[in-house]
Amino acid sequence: GDGAWTAIDPTFPATTYSNCQNIDIRRSFTNGTPGSFSPAQTGINLADRVQFIPPLVHAPFMTGTLYFGTCRVWQTTDSASNWTAISPDLTGTNSVSGCPSVAGGNQITAIAVAPTDSNYVYVVTTDGKVQRSTNAGLGAAATWTDLTTLDLPDRFATMVAVDPTDRETAYVTFSGFSGFGFHLDTKGHVFKRKLDTPGSFWTDISGS
């Protein structure tokens, strides 16, 4: 398709996953050989608001556990045979329930799982929100905290990453121009936060 996300099982690398566009997850058990991919999105609500290229990530060191983002987070623990919603709508869109398609609705743009603790899952959205779960392993009972603060720009968040040795340290990037136009801010594009520090805030580390 247009270059969407892919994932490889860390324990059984012959098991590979891809997503074409919108909600179209495919799985292969044979190294992705031609003709070996089959649909693997059972359980996901196909009516959810979703990016044209939505995020699909495999949890590090957790065989068969993946995450997929619409306007909420979907989780599978059985190699994409079945998916379960483990969050509400994590965007700022005013939806009553679920993630219905609405004019101006926002979606999740990226997901990151902490390499040192698979319970820590971070997401960012098209409306600049940063959300985190510290108990994603609970599945549908997982809880989420909004980490968005005024330190961050009110722009499209493009990516989130977690420090490889510290589950509490996260990095977020934003697109858009600063200083003029609709978003009259002078904030940068790369931010860092260590969340277990009392009174922690997002630090602009964009440099030049």
C-alpha cells in the first residue's frame, strides 16, 4: 500500500504483521512469503475513527502481544487472532461513547510500549494529546492518564518513544510550523519528560 506499519514477533520471527491502510491488518506465519498473509483484525470495530495509516506495534519481548490505534487502543495477546479495546477514546474529540466517525474527529497517530515494562503503553494523537497506561496487561480493565500539559504545542503529535532503560522517560514529536498561522506558539517539535520526577514537565529539546 502506501507504506504502513509492520511488526515482527520477537520470539517467533516467522510470524509477521502488516497494515495496509485504515483498518486492514494482515498476518503471515511463514516469513511473509507471497500469498501467506490473511486478515487479522477480528474484534476491532471497523467503524472507529482511524488514521489513513494507523499505528501497529508489537510489544517488546512479549510474543503474540500487539497494539493497534484507532481513536482508542486495541490489544491482542494471541497473535492477532482476536482484538480487544483496552481504552476509551483517547483524543479530545467530544464523542459520547466508543469512537464514532464525526466531523473533525481525531485519531491516534503513534503507540509505544516501554522496553523495560510492557505494562507501560504510551500513545499520541492528531490533536496533540499524550496518554499513558501503566497497567496495559489488564486488557479491557487498563486505565489511562492524560499527560498533556501546557508545555506542549497544540499541534499534530507524530511519534512517541520510550527510553530503552527507563519506563518513565518518554519523548514526543510534533509536526506543524511554530510562530505564525493558526497555531501562534513558539514551541519546538521534540519534547522529553521524566514522569517519576516530582513536578515533572515536558522539556523542549528541539535544539536548532
